[in-house]
Amino acid sequence: MAKILVMLPNNPGDVLMATPALRSLKADGHTVHFLVDEESALLVRHNANIDCLHVLPRRKLKEKLSEENFRHGILGLKEFLAPLFHERFDKVVNLFQGDSTAYLASLLDCSDTVGGRYTRKGKLELVGDMTALLYAIPFARRQVPAHACDLYTLMCGTRPDGKGVELSLPNEAYAFAEQLLSERSFSRDRLVVFHPCAAHRKKEWPAAAAVDFLKRLEQAGYDVILTGSAKEQARVEKLRNEAGSQRSVNLCGTASFLESAAVMNAAVAVVSGDTVAMHMAAAVGGRAIALFAPTSPLETGPYAAGSVVFVSSCLCFGDYAGPCSFDKYCTQHIGPDQVLACLQGGKEKPLSGIRRLDAQFDPTTGLMDYQTDGYSAYASSGRAFLRFLTGTPASGHSLSADEDITLERFSRLLSDNSQSLNMMKRLQASGKEITDWLKTNRDVERRLNLCTGPGALLAAFLRLKNNAIGSEAFQDLVEAMLDNVRNLSMAVEAVRGLSLPVAAPAVKPKVALLTSPENSAGKALDYQGLLILPFSGSLPGIFSQAESLPVEYLFFLSDKALPAPGCLNEMVRILSMYPDFSAVCVKGLNLDDIVIQAGWERGADRRYSARLAGKGRFDSEVSRYAFIPAAPLEGFLVRKRAFISVMQIGPITSGPEAAGDFCEKLMMHAGPILYCPEAEVYLISLNDRKAQIGSFSIS
């Protein structure tokens, strides 16, 4: 069998998530080498599935590679690489999405490499469909097709075995746990481990909730051990004091990773946010009860059957670093009473905006599945796409009406993409001018990249596959792009064919689209029950008929705005979930995917100007939800009741200041206005639209 090097010099939680892949490789008879960071090596040192562990001294190498010690760094790197070159691996799998291992993969120059690696010309090449899928997820986190553990396993060329992450502990760690429980007279059947802190505050409970939970645990008769790092010791001690806890034990900084894991192994449950403690609990057979908000449990939740996740709706979703944009704790709506009821095996009280997910393995595929009310939490389209790529057996997934509509549109766009690429290929071969077709193909690609829902994941997948094409020769490049389009077209048709009949469409709130009669944007929105009305720019004119309109929302769209399909669906979803908001506005882009406006901001002179103008479409600031003081009526969804109440207050300033005046009154009397980064429109004039992109608005 093969000698395989798997590389993941990442944080301890991610390293634990690679252990199912290592186990499957070993079960297939391979010799397994594993490359990790110094920080994580301890967690896998005793893993029987690893034949050879390589520890990358990343921090030391970075220090040596500093400007003044560059030569020392090169010598240190060569010293580390020497035994790796000597091994002559049959296969290298790079699971890490960073430059260090991509360069290392290129240096090892193994003919069978999977993951990211740099070519000789310095271009990042993503080898393998699973690699492109893994890299596509940040562009469509609501469409995660599988848990990271399963994607890692599939990247390694093996199959998930339906078993959890694992952490082997030495006898000394178990002895530590036994001694601690004995000294404290703690009972295993009443022991709960609570890990209240996280490296990122957005991932943890607010202090008040943590204090409340600790109180409830002790009142219910549980023995409690609190875990964490040494730098969290003071914070945890403060929680204990505020809870008036006399019996609980603060283990922060006094126990190693492995000793803490042994304590978790003895507990009836481990309660934590999205942290390494959660993964450790799952790995030693403890029951993990996890709290999630800005990150996705479908991607990085506890990978063990029987685990439970409470997920809070969160506008910081996908952005877990730094403070909350809304000065809140993302997990604050998850109630301590909910978690305690779950721990005790009772039925917790359902709360608005909170979902409970129960972890189990799919008996057919071995994939992790999180169930809510008996249904999989994974998007059916993403699951079916994964099945197509890997040839895994089909299991019952029913596409939603929105998924089916999006995939049908996406399929048409792929057909347009294929047509333009074929024309470019033929014309180039005959020496004819291809400028017009290059422009047409750019327009098609732009439409693909604007797709939402499952289309966002598939578009990112295609974009990454195309960007990773090695050849720069025009004909070879076009041929490779054609292959990518053909393969994805087959996948989309298979997804629609493999799935069960389309689920009945959900009833959506009624919306009135207010735009220029010349703007055909309504056809691109694909929103059921959309009432389209002409809008000349006069708010009083709309006010006179608003009361009689049979709708919940008014969507103002200027004649310059060309909305992305799904744009309105996303805006309605946000206002439906958050009743305190009065309105949401879009992200406005030019044809080069540069932001024209992300709402308005107000300067010291009290004048409004475009917010975040000039930023890139996927810039981190642009991708965050935010409260804004005002927005132009170029893509603005407002509650009808809020609109009427503001218009009843008094006249709105006419002319260029009208939108600002209206927004000021709206915030004052109806609630805040939210910028929605996932609702995108191109802002171009009608004449430019006809000249540059023809029927671009008709998807």
C-alpha cells in the first residue's frame, strides 16, 4: 500500500478533526505520516493510526526567516525538510489552507498531491475537486455540504467510517482525573465539565449567562469542573465568585490538554462554545453540548454521535474574530435553562431564533448529519453535489423550490458560458476577432458569481477550478475552462435528478417592487407573489396608495439597479428574523465588482456619502452586516407599516435630500436600518446596461 503524508499544521481543534481521515487511511492499509504544528502535536502523539509524526517548528522558523536571520531560517527549513524528502511519499495531502504547506507541497514535488500547492511560476494550484469544494465554503457558508472531518477524509481519497474524532490518552492523564474526582468526592454520574471561555469572545456565552448556568448546575446537584487556559484562569475565577460557587473546581492553567480531556471523559456532559474543548469532549467519548452563533456547526461542530448543538441566529455569521458589530454577544439568546434541560434529558423550551441540532452519522454514507426536528440541517443541493463528486450512495434529500429554481437558472448560465467559450475557441483558431465574445463571457461569469444559495457555492467552486488552471496558453486555457463547465453542468443536472421531488414552496411575505417601468429587474428576482409598481421617485406618490397594497414590504429599486437573483429573498429573510429592524439596504457594485455603496455614512458636516466605496466585493468590511444611518433608494426594502408611519409624521424633503430625510425619520420612529452584504445589485444606467450587457438582467 501507499506511504501517505497528511499535512495540517493548524490549531488543535482542526488537528483533531483530521483524525477520522487518518483512521480511514490506516484501515485501508496505508502507512500514515502526519505533519502538525508544535501547539497541536501533543494531541496526536499517542494516536495509533499515525506511523510517523512530523512536528513543524513554525514559530522558530518564522523567527529565523526574519530579515536579519534569513540565512539561519533557510538552514532551519532545510534541516526540517531533509527527512521528508528522504521518505519519498507516494501521496501528499495538504489539508491546510495556508501558504506554508502549499510551498512545502510544491517542494516535495510528489506526483500524487491533493490540496493547495504552488506551481513553479508561483501560482496557487488547487488539486482535486474536494480541495476546490473546501476552498469554496468561505464564499457560501450557509451552503456547507459536509462537516470538515468528512471533507478531510474525502480529500485523502478514502471514505468516512461513521465514527467520531479520537484522542488517545496516556495512563497518567486518566490517573490525574481519578485523583481529582477522588479528592473532591465528585461523582461520575453527576459530573459536568463547563468550558466558558473561547479564543474569540463571539464564540462564548456572555458572563451573565455563564454565571446563571453555573448557579443552575449546582442547584440541580451537579459537580462542576471548569476548564480553560492559564490566561483564562482569572476570568473563570470571577465567574465562580459571581455565582457564589463553593464546590466547583477551576482547572484553568493547572491541567494539561490531555489531563483536561481525561476529566471530560469522566463527565456526563461537556458544555462549551466552538472551541478545542468541544472537539476534545467529542474525541474522548464525552457528550458535547455546544453553543454556536458566528460559526457553522455543519462545518466544525462536535463530530460524535449523541452530541447536541444549540445554534443562535447571528448577523456576525462567518465573521467570528473581533467584537460584534452590534455590540452584543452572538450567543446571548441561548438560554441556560435550555442547556440544562438538554443535559437532564428533558424537553427544553423552544426559543425564537434558536435551533437544536442532534449529531448522528448517516448509516448509508458514513457522513456526519445534524438533525433538527427529524430533518437534516444540511442543504439538499450541497449534499447531492457532494454525492455526485464522490460517487457516494444517494440518500433521500428533497430540494426546496428555491434550490430548484436557483439550480435551473445556474444550469442555463452554464450553458451560456459553454457557448461563449466554444465561440472564443473557434474564432481564435481561425484568427478572427474575439473581443465581443470575451465581453459576453465576462458578463456570463458575472451572472454566475451573483447567484445566491446553492448557486453561490457552485459559482465559487467553478471560479476556483478555473483560477487553478496551470496553462497560460489561450487555447489550452479555454479548453480547460470548457471541461470545468461541462463537468459542473453534468453535476447540476445530476443534483436535480438524484434528489427527491421538489418540496412544496414555503409561503413568503408579499412584496411590492417599486422601480422604473423600463427596469425589467423583477424577472431576475424570482420572488413569488411579487407585485411590480412603477416608481418615479416620489415618496408621497407611493404613500397615497401604500395602505391599499396587499403586501408586507416595499422594495425600492432605482432604474440603475440590476439585482442578483435571490437578493430580495435574502432581504426578506433578514427582516422576517429580526422584527426590530425597519429596513435593509443592498450592496451596490460596479461591473468590476468594486463597491459603489454599502449604505450611507454621515460626516462631520452632516452630509451623507457612500459607505465603503472603492472596496472589493469580498473585502472583510464589506462582508459584515452593520447598522447604517441612511441609504439611497437604489435597493431598499422597508416594512410597509414603517413606511406609512413615517410618511404620516410630516412631509419629506424633496430632491436629492429626500432619501436621507426619510431614513432619519425611519430610524427615529420605526427602528434601525441594516446593511445586508448578501443582497447585491449592480448599479449602472439603463443605457450602459443595454450597451454593455444586453439582456444581462434576464437570468
